[in-house]
Amino acid sequence: MFMVKLTQKRQSVTRLITPVALALALAACSAPSTTPTARDVISQPATENSTFYLLQAETSQGEKQNDWYLLAIKALINEQQFNQADVLLQRLSERQLNTEQRIEWTLARARFYAQTGQLADANQVLALSPDWQLNDNQYVRFYQQKAKIARQQDQTLDAVKNQYQLANYANADDAQQAWNTLWQDLQLLSQSEIKQLQSSDDDILIGWVDLLDIARRYTGDVAEMQNQLDAYLASHPAHPANQYLPDNLADIQALTITQPTRVGVMLPLTDKFSEQGDAIRDGFVEAMLDADSEQRPEVRFYDTNALDVKTLTQRITHDGVDFVVGPLQKHKVAAVSNAIAGQVPLLALNEPTDDNYQQGVCYFTLSPEQEAAQAADRLYQQGYQFPLVLYPDSAFGQRMRDAFSARWQSLTDTDVERAPLGDRDKMQARIRDIFGLDASQRRIAQMKQLTDLPLQSQARSRRDIDAVYMVAGAAELTLLKPFIEVAINPDVQPPKLYASSRSNNRADGMGQLAELQGIEFSDIPLLISPQSAAYQRYQQRHPSPSNNTTRLHALGMDAYGLLKGLPQMQAQPGYQFSGQTGQLSLAEHCVIHRQLDWARFGKTDIEPVNHQTRQDGQ
């Protein structure tokens, strides 16, 4: 029965090649033959289609025919003609194959299994006989398949070991890609898997692990990473990384990063806004004192309320300042930028009026617009469709409203419901009106009047609002939350409540939270993570700070951190700096974008929350 089955399949192969035989014969009459021998290319990839190799096999015999069939199998797998490939693999398994052919058959059978999803069978087939002598190309394909299967089975350590062997056999043209792939695999290892590799007796493999440690340890300090890479490669001249450094490390090595040595900080230190200026200055100085003393620049402070722009410009030139932080006030940002742009790099602590951005100037601020846009992102990511924005009817509130609305429009192509809060004494009436309770009651009264009947009915709230974003302080929230809860019918899923950082405005950072329980809000990491080492140090120095002061203090801390971080952002697109005001990255016009953290008001404390979806949170 088995022989009959094979005979039938053989006939199907013959039928496959018959229609093209005449065309190939005619082509042979018109051009000289350049057909390579199968033995020359048996271990190489199939460069022709399967029909070509099948025709050659049908006109050959013995070992030569086996060679052509092996090449045909490679071509059939390339063409995803798996049934035909399986027929030939079965046929060759019953033939007398020489060692070279047996090696190629094994690699082809494993590749067939792998590409048809039979990973366990593929792994089982990939067993080398002790007396087989593979050439480098065959070793590459052997370890390539082993590594690929390991990745598909999420066996990262096995993938690393096999990819490492592959790279050792790769030719000069493929070596860089082979080592790059090993580097990518290494970065997926867990700490326990890394420890296993560190116990290896292979110095080259351990060297790659050492490079991984450097890349991870100094990921936030590219300049120091450069120094460590240079030192390692110089002390290990025989390591392949000297010739085949992974692309991302080579890119880092090629960066030119210039650190400022003399910094001028422009802040209002007297009169108007001096309280804000003092908080920023204190944060800047404390971050500098906490940093490595060997890398500290010389710093000078300039009072923007005591010196006009002309005098400020003269002072920084006279003092040899090579980097300026500030000013803080919006109108002075434009004036100072116009005076020194192009001469000294400037990190302004506010954005310019009328979006008048300038070359050579970067902008770092506690932007309410960024915060509101991120709130829109969060509600969208959690699956809400009909948010309501409640905001104070002020210039600040309107900026937050417009930023949320613009971002929501860009995400959903729909408008967002918006409503000003009004005075506190009218807040309950405003909420009832927004949620439609008063309108519902009026409709009931009209129906009673028209019918003159005692109707069994109750006022019903709107059902479309599924989330509410409130730009409000804690005092307003203690009123808004119960007003909204009362305005929602018991049989309706209440909207999820979100708030801006204004809600986290308790003077001592703690306080009574029960009335706000469940509301999620965004804020800077320093305030979201009160157990962090940075916050503990801050509280020791400032026992009872207001949260507003803490945010300004964090702005100063990050302004100092950006002395090193900003050049890295400019040199390395996509680089992010983990700051106390947020996850910092470089956006358009050299604006520093802050990604805020999120937390939830609990009974006695705030609770950091992750980026869970709406379904996860229910």
C-alpha cells in the first residue's frame, strides 16, 4: 500500500513538470547551456524555481538525481508548496544518501517542519550525527533553525546560545547582522538567565553579557555609556564587538555630546514671582548637590526682576556662560530669546507667546495643555467614548478645556461635551442641568399638566456620559463628586471620574481623602510616589511643602538634570529622561514633553495606578 501511494505521488510530480518541459527544451535550443552541477550548489540556497530543479532531476540518475531533488525541496519550501515538498522528502528518506546529502535532507526536513508549525518535530530532526562534517554554511543554517525555533517557543536562553554559535560560523558579509541578532536576543533575557550565561567558560559570550550590563546600567547617561564602551573594547581587543559592535551601540559611540561647563540660571528672585523663582532655584541647587561632584558645572544665578535684558545679556557674555536656564516669565522668554538666541543655548522655563519658537532655544514648563491632552489620551485608551469636561470659567480653565478637546477630536474625530463649573453656590444646580435632571423633571411636570393624571415616574439623568474630567481643586471635588453621584440614576452605570493635578493640592501632601476616594488624577512622579528616595530626601529638607511648591521644586530638579539629558535627547532621537516632573522627551520646536503619572485617591493616601484598560479596571 505504501509503495502504491509513493508511485501515485511520483506520477503527480511528473504531471507537475510535463507542461513546462517543452518550453525549457525550446529555450535550451536558443541559448548555450549554463546549468550548474548540483554538487556545486547543494549546500547553497535554491536560486531557481522548483520546476527547474524537478526537470533536472527527471533527466538525471543516482546521486546526481538526489542532489537535484534536494534543491527542488528547498525551492518548494520557498514557494510554500509544502505538500510537494513532503512528497520528495518522504521519497528521499528511503534512498541511499551520501553524508552530504543526508545533512541537507536533515536541514530541509527540519525547515519543512518549522514552517508548517511542527516545532517539536523540527527540533527532534535537528540532531547531528557525530561523524558528520558540516561546512560553515551548513552550520549557519543548522543554528539558524535552532535559534528560530527557540524564539518561537519563547526559550530565549536557547535562542541566545544557538544564535551565538551561528554568529561564530557566519561569513564576513553576514557577520554584522548575526551579531546584531544575538544582541537583540540578549536584551530579552531575564536576570536569572543572564546569571546562567555569566557562569559560562566562554570568554567571548561572557563579554557580550558584560556589554549588555554596560548598556543597561548607563541607559540614562549616554555620555558615561560611551566612556564605558570605549574602556571595555580597549581592554578586550580580541572580542568580536570591536569589529561587529551592535548597531545601536555603534550609533551611541558615534554621538557627539557636549556638556555645559558654566551655566547661567535666570529667575525672578525678588518682588513678583520670587516665591516661584526661589522654589525652582532650590530644586536646581539640591539636584546639583545630589549629583556627582566631578560632573558639576559652575552655576551663576541672575535675578530677572533686578536686571533688564540688555544687562542680563552683557553679564552672561562677561561671565563666559555656555548654557542658560530660564527665564520663567512668558514675556521675558521672548525678550531673552531674541537677545541671545544663536549665541548661547537656552532652556526656557516657559513657552513663548504666540508660539514664536526660535532656533537654539528649548522650552521646559509645567504645561497645563500637555496635562489635559494626556488626560484625553488616557480616557481614550481606557475605552470611554462620551467624556464630559468640567472646567473653571477662567483663562486657565479654557486652556485646559481646549487642549483636551483638541486631542479628543484628533483621536476620535468627534467633539467632546464641555461645561464651565460656575460659582460654588450654584454648582449643584449646574450639575443637575448638565446631566439633564431638571429638564427631565420639567417634562414630567408638563405631562402631568397636560394629562391631569398622577403619573408614576421619576426624573432620569443622561445616559451617554461615561467619564468626567474635572479641572478642579480638592475643595471643588468634594462638592462635585456627590453632586454627580446624586444626579445619576441608580440603574445607570455611573461615569468614571478623573481630575487634573489641581485636585492634588493639599497643603501638606496628605489630608482627608475619603470624600475623593476613587477619583483618578494625573500629577508629577515626585508627588505620585511619596515612598521614593527622591521624595524622602525632599521631605527631609522641606518638612511641610505645598504641592504647588513641590511641583516648582521638581521643575528646578529636572532643569538641572536636563543639562546632561537635553544634549542626549538632541543627539539620540527617541531618548527619554526619567525626571521628577514626568518622563521627559523632545517634541517639536525643542519643547520638552512631560509624560505624567496617574494615581487614585484612596481612603488615607494616594495610590499609583498603571495604564489598565477600562475592562481591566471593572
